[in-house]
Amino acid sequence: MARILLLFGHATHDGWRAREGLDAGLAALAFDHELSLLFVGAGVCLLRTASQAAPGLRDWGPSLGALGAHGAERVGADADALAVHGLAGARLRLDAIALDAAQRSDWIRNADVVLPF
Amino acid sequence: MARILLLFGHATHDGWRAREGLDAGLAALAFDHELSLLFVGAGVCLLRTASQAAPGLRDWGPSLGALGAHGAERVGADADALAVHGLAGARLRLDAIALDAAQRSDWIRNADVVLPF
Amino acid sequence: MVISLLVLCSPASGQGASSALRFAVAALAAGHTLRQVFFHADGVLAVPPVDVPADEPDLEAGWAALAAVHGVPLLACETALARRGLDRPGLATGAVRLGTLGQFMLAVAQSDRVLSFAD
Amino acid sequence: MVISLLVLCSPASGQGASSALRFAVAALAAGHTLRQVFFHADGVLAVPPVDVPADEPDLEAGWAALAAVHGVPLLACETALARRGLDRPGLATGAVRLGTLGQFMLAVAQSDRVLSFAD
Amino acid sequence: MSSSHSERRALHLVVRAPWAGDALARALLHANARDAIVLAQEAAAVACAQHAADTPLRDALAARRVHVLVADLAARGLGAAALHAGCQPLDDAAWVALAVACDVSVTWY
Amino acid sequence: MSSSHSERRALHLVVRAPWAGDALARALLHANARDAIVLAQEAAAVACAQHAADTPLRDALAARRVHVLVADLAARGLGAAALHAGCQPLDDAAWVALAVACDVSVTWY
């Protein structure tokens, strides 16, 4: 059993990248790994609630919620990026803890495996 | 017959992007279009001469020379980027005219078609 | 006006491929003529038909409708496909046909505007 | 140590895929064990075998040698392949076999280090 | 290829945001005051008021004609977000009209 | 998963240069003084003396352990280029050893 950190660093409509990170997260839970999610930089856009499906790109945001509900240990978000992307204090798709750089750095260092999406 | 500008904006080993821009240039010449090449930003790295093939990636730079020799009207390079990438005054794979921003802007505006690679 | 489009990115990598479809639909709606849509580089990933789950947007169906209703030629660069190991029989069975950069350059000669899509 | 690799990028997009091969070769040379190399997302573009011109580096041959000589399992995510319309018979005939994220997670459980490659 | 040499206008389509590359900076560098800059796909987010604080866009807006695709804002949940004063929202029909009105289009990514 | 909590070290693999995204900036933000930063693929060019002038690397070099893959420099014709003083060249064997010595690796792209 490993401590896996899913690191989302790219915004929603960057193709299927986030969707395929989600698939990895669900597989990790299915194999009893301890899973944490961390949204950094533009990745915080994935936590925006109001987005609907782009006319050509499915909005997979809602299924992100499934990952949170299904047992991810911890969900963290880049506090500075939340501000830059106008999400500071906004309701997010998942209850994410706002983390400063030092805290995020510790989350990464204390994981056994970091999977970047 | 159109005035086509091939705009190379990404560095050499960015996969096959530059190689496939080259293919487009050769096709343009074969169909009697008037072809110019413009290297901007990291694209100027394509003009570096000393690179050998990355251990897994073919260095297609030499075949760039073919395009120049085969009849591209004009070859221009981003003077500022040449400096940033340590190529100011260096011998380049093609005889490229160093252009400032205003000149590059005119090259783009006076093309009929700009193909970005 | 006569317009041709060049698609340089895969449906998987971002919104570039779907933006091209959106532009194409809007251009036709405005009465312009689409001379050709050419898929080059990673854009050739539009060729293999994908059975898309119901709630996912189906780009391929969009292009297929364009070809069927407006007769827009949809061509993918054979060399780029081969370079990716995708020049297999049975792969190019969707709306996008195999073509060459030469055909694209012919369309360019006959177009008033050429737009590129990437991401 | 036991090491597993995750490849997230296509051979077409940059140097990430070839860097993964280089790391794998160096790790084996240093006496480490490669538990699995898993191709996910655009990394699945490593699956279709490509007939590479002589003067082009042949990534696929590199992976094939690794699998043959060291018995390293090379797996590509079936779901990611299907999403790209690449889950066709005859496509997965090269060194990289079809696999699931579950198999990757099993390898993760049995590995001391897991490295990801992208570009 | 109608207009005379000097009055030609270019459309600069920007599809990557500053955190994903220098496409916007290069578009601003190569566009003159009459050219059109269109923020699309990921770059659309930059048109929102709260975004431009740290990007070069804020000053450019005054000196350039900047547009943003409404559909790409909506797709990112930014349909209702306040835009920079100088930023013109475009629906797809207006995007086509602009591309036709400009003599040439260049895509920065 | 050997070392105790506080002494853990992370390897930050950076594969995009500043002109192609904020990967380097994010790596620097998330690395502490004991972590290792490895510049690879396109990012290798940033290790060359003449490059770092405008990137955050110059100051970071003093405060962080920065390495660069020699093979990726050579592939770009930079094999002989002068590196920043603080920047350690790594061959592939050394890269593997570093990845094994660090407790976890993260790739920024």
C-alpha cells in the first residue's frame, strides 16, 4: 500500500489529461493505496463549480467529486493559484484545504508516489 | 499562388512538430507557392548548427537546410530570441536575416497564409 | 469567401480540435465556403473513429455531419499518420479520409483565408 | 531497488517518451529491477508499431529489446487507447501490450520508486 | 488578398494562457494597433478582470484590440465573469466575421 | 519509504523551459534546500549561462541543488556550452542514482 499523491497542474479543458488522472485515482483506491489530491497552478480551475461542458469537450468536473467522496484521504489546493484564478473564498467542487507553498511542498515530499496530470 | 509564411515557434526536440512544418514547406514549394520561413522565440533553436541527434530523437535540422536551398524566398529569425538563446552572431544552419519585432510583425501581416509549427 | 482550415492538434490534447469544428460550423452558417479541412501532425488523431460514451461530445460525428451535409473535404496527412503507426487498413473508416500535403496546398491556392488550429 | 515508470506523452510530442527509455536502460545497467513500464494518456501512442526510416531513432525497438532481454512488462492503458480509437485488433502487435491501470497500481505497490515521464 | 500593403490587418489567435507558454506575450509583440487579438481556448480565462493583474495583458488592452471567445469563457465557468474593460466578447459568428475581415490569421500556441 | 519524516528528499524533474510553461517556477516553489531539481529535455537549455539571465533560475541556483542532464544538452548542441556555476551536470547513471537516493520524484511539465 503506497501513499499516492495525484498532482493536478493543468486546467480543465486541457484535453483528457485531468480525466485520465481521475482514472488513475480511482484505480489507486481500488487497490487500497492511500490517495491524496493536490491542485496546483492552473489545476485549481478543475475545482471551479460553474463550468458546463465545452461545446466539444465534456466537463468531467462532476466525476471529480466521485473521487473525493470515494475515499481520497486529503484534498489540497494551491492558495496562491486560487487567488490568481479568482477562486479564493469561492465554493469549490471538492472541499479542498487551501495550502501555502511550504505545506504543498511537504505534501509532495511525504508521498511515496506523485502522479502528475 | 499564395505567399505562405512558415512560422517556427517551438524548439528542435519538441517532438515532430518542426519536422512536420518542414514537410508543409516542401509541399508549398512543390505547388509553386511563394514560401518564407520565420523563426521566433524558442524556434530559433532550430537554427543552431552543433546539435546531433538526441539519443532517441532524430535531429532533422540538416533537412531544414534543404528547404532553404530549395527555394524559400526569405528566411528570418527573431533577433531578441537569438540573443536569449545564445545565438546572436553565431553561424546558423540557414542564412537567416535577424529581424526586430516590427519587421517580424510586417512579415506576418504581409503573408497570405501563416502556418505555425 | 472560400476558407480552408488546418488542424494541428489531437482531440485528446486540448480544445483546439473542437474549436476548429466550431469555426467550421459558424463559417458555413454565415454562408462561406469551406474548401477543405486538413488534419496534419497530431491532428491526424482525428482519423480513428472513436465510440464515444453518450455523455461525451462526439467530434467525429460533428465532422461527419459537415462532410455529409456540406460536402466539405476532410483530409488527413498520410505521412503524419504513418509516422504514428496509424496508416493501417480499417483505421481511416470515419469521416476523415487519407490525403496529402499537396492536396492541402492546392486548397490553399484556391482559398481566400486559411486558419490554423492548435492547443 | 524495484522501479516502475509511467509514460504520459506520445513519441510525437517531445522527448519525454525517449527520456523514459533512456532512464529505463540506465536503471537496468545499474542493477535495478524494472517492475513495469506503463503507458497512459497520450503515452499509449507508443503502442502502434511504426516502420521508422533508417536514420530515425526507433523508440519501439528500444522498448522491445528491454522487454525481450530483461523481461520488463510494457503495458498500455486500454481505456486511454479506446478513447483515442486505437483499441483495434492488429494495433497492439508491438512490444507494448494492452493493460489496465489496476495492473499499474499493483506494480506501484511492489515498487520502491515510481517515476513519471511527460513533455 | 485585397487591401493595399500598409492597411493590411492580421488576426492573432492566442490559445495558450501565460502559465502554459509565452503565446500571449508573442502575440502582443507581433500585433500592431490595428490588428485583432483573439483570446481563445485556455487563453480565454486571461480576459477576466481578476486574471490580468499579473499578465502583460492589462497594459496591452489599452494599446491593442483584444477580443475573447464567449463560448470558451462559458466552457470554463467564466461566462458570467467580469471582463477587462478593453476586452470585446465575441460569439462564433463574430469570430468568423473578424477572421474574414482580417487579411491573414496567425495562431500563437 | 525509508527515511524519517523530516529528512525526506524529493527529486523535481523539470521538462519544460520557461517559454513553454511555468514548470520551472513551480518546481522552485515546491523544492526545499535539500531536494534535487533536475533540468531535462527542453528545460536543459535553461542551465546554460546565457539563458538564465531572465529566468528565476539564477537566484534559485544559489539556494537549491540544481542538476542538468548532459545528454539533453548535447542533443540541443549545448554539450559544450558553459553552465551556471551552481548547476551539476548529470549523466544518465548519475540521474538514476539520484532518483533512487531521493524518497520520491515529481515531474513538472
